[in-house]
Amino acid sequence: MKKTIMIVMAIALVLCVIFPTFAAESSPEVEEKDYSRLIQEIPENADAETAVKIEKRNNKHITAMQVLFDADSLKAYNKACSNMKKEGTMEAVRAAVEARENLVQVESVEDRIWFIWDEDNMPCVDGEGYTEEDLDGSQMFGFGYEPIAIKYLVEDQSQCKGNIIACSGGAMKVWSNNAEGYPAASVFNDLGYNFFLLQRRVEPYSEMDIFMDFQRLIRLVKYHAVQEGYGGQDMFAGLGWSGGCRTLFGAVNYCYGDITPADFDSDYIPDEIDAVNSDLDVALALYGMGYDMEADNKKLPAFYICAGTIDSTVDPQNSYDLYDWLIENGYDAELNMIEGAEHGFGVGLPPATGQAPGTDEWPMHADEFMQAHLGYQSEQY
């Protein structure tokens, strides 16, 4: 009997050497969750109130990275978290944690997401002034959040026409990605552009913190374009809707060229990314809030401006005024006022509202504008 067992073990060992997958299938490896940087595990001794608070925060962070996950498993997790918020019990928390652990990751952080700041070096003009409660009060994230960017790269970089750095609206309080950012990524990929969607900080952070997030992403895109051989390096365009347009304007007005976050936060330590010039070739300004025409930056991008004529949220006059000012001061600009369009039309696709004939056509006009302004910064200045 002993001899038989030894023979069986020897055969199994040989099989493992010849067929390594045999051994792997017999002892499956636990896949590392590479998104765990934003996830906080619940302490064993936590009470229900603390546990709910932590998992609510985790749920917000997972939502920010939703492109990484299978839709069904994400839906199950969100449902469990909704029940947890309603019930407020440890049993409901455990169910939510189990659903989180059962998330099916279909893409890696490396392929789809950048954490835009180094973990211990994120500028903040108010220093350490925000409490855990302040940050947990955000509608989009909780304490421990770090702004990220989602990458949407065209398949063939040799055919890439340019690189778009985008920020959805939502004032300075939320991200309206479902209506604006996510549909736009698909539309502009189809038009031949790499698309980088910023999940910026929002309130309670200051506007300057938010502007610095956008500047940082401009620099990251330019840096990686060179390092990784992206196509379209003669076109770097910024795109913003509403509050995202305000974010774009802030970066153009105050966080441009060689300016670094150290100019606003003395504790910030510049790195090699900060050595990259942060000027844009084109700014795509969608139903934006007022532009600071008294700002110091004179090296402005070319502006493509688009809004609806009956916008009841942001005065359409802002777009007319910006266009007139740019033309009067010798800058290149195009104005597309869509008759009958309301606020929030995104790229003219559901679930965005405010639609009118032409709201689904502006990306094609913007494409033509960008192609007419390739290398605009180097040609003009």
C-alpha cells in the first residue's frame, strides 16, 4: 500500500512539471485587487455606525473606478450597499463587504486608471484643514480619496488624431459622468482621439485644488504620450462641460505653462511630471460658467465654444462674451450656439438632457476645429 501511494505521488509530481497548469488548477492563486489603494478595510472591533461609514466610503471609491468591474457584480455590490445604508446593521455591512469581495475585475488599474498624484504628495491650498467628516460629506467620495483619471486609448496609435483631457460637469460638487464623460469617451474614441476623463476633487476642496487636478492630468497625458508613444502629439485639447468647463478655465487661467502646485501649496514637492509644460492647443468649452478675462495667461489655446440658446442654468451670454473677447484680443475661436438646446446636453446621447437638433453633431465640428489647429501652441507662440 505504501509503495502504491509513493508511485501515485511521483506521477503527480511529474505531471506538475510537464503540465504546470495542472498544479495551478489544483491550487488556484488569489488574484490581487490592484484597486485596493482607495479601499479601507473595516476593523474587527468596529461598531455598526463606523462600519457603515467606512463601507459607504468604499462604495463611492469603487464607483469612481467602475470601468474596472463586470457590470453584474458591480450592480450586486451597489444593491448591497443601498440596503446597508437603509438597514444600518452589521449583518447588512457584512453582506456589502461580501459583495465587494465578489466584485469581478475585468480590467487592471495599470491599463485603465492613473492615480494622478503621488500618494503622499497631493497639493492642497488649505493644507490639512479638511476633517474626515468634511471629506465624507462629499457626494462623490469620502476620506482617503485620491483623484484619478480613466484612460480610453484608441486601438491603433498610429491613427490617433489627438489627445483630449476631459472633465464632466456638476458644478464643483459632483461628476456628471453618466451624462457627459462616459458617452463622450466613446464618441471621441470613434473620431480617433485618445480620451482621458478626470475624476477630480470636488467640494469641500477649494477651486484651486480642483484646477490643479486638471493641470496635473494635462501634464500626465503629455508625459505618457512621449514615454509610451501615443499618437496625436500635435494636439492636446482640454474639454469641460459646465462645472468641468469652469475647471478647464481655471487651469488655463491660473495653472498654465511652467506654473507648479508649489506656487499654491508651499509644502508640495515638484516632481518630473511638473517639468512638463501644461499649455493646451485647444479648449473645448461646453456651456461654461464665466471666464476670467483679467487673468495673466496670454498664451491661450484656440477655443471651440458650444452652448444652448435657452440654457436656464448657465447664462448663454457667457459664451457670447467669451467668444467676442477672444476675437477682439486676437485669439482664435469658434462659437456654436445650438438653437433650442438647454443645459446639460453632453454629446447629445442619453441619459443627458437638454437635447435639440445639433447637440449630437458638435463633436464632429470640434473634431474639424481641432484638426485645423494641430500644434497650435508651437505655431502661435
